[in-house]
Amino acid sequence: MLKIIVSPIQNKLHQYVHQGTKFYNLICNTKALYNLHFDLAYELIF
């Protein structure tokens, strides 16, 4: 299963932080949040 969520919420990423969440900086200086332990799928928010 692949679930992709795209949302312009860089200033509210702290609301989506859970245990195991990782932050990444993309090449275009966009912050991305990756949640490996999302209930139904993997989650990447940027």
C-alpha cells in the first residue's frame, strides 16, 4: 500500500510529530517530515 499526502504546512509540522518521526531537508530547502509508524501507511509530510 502506498499513501502520499501533499500539503503546504511547513510551519505546522510540529503537530504531526510522533514517536519515530524524522525530519529531512530537501534540496530545495523544503522541510519534510517522515513518519514510519503511521497506523495505516508510511507518511511523508512537507
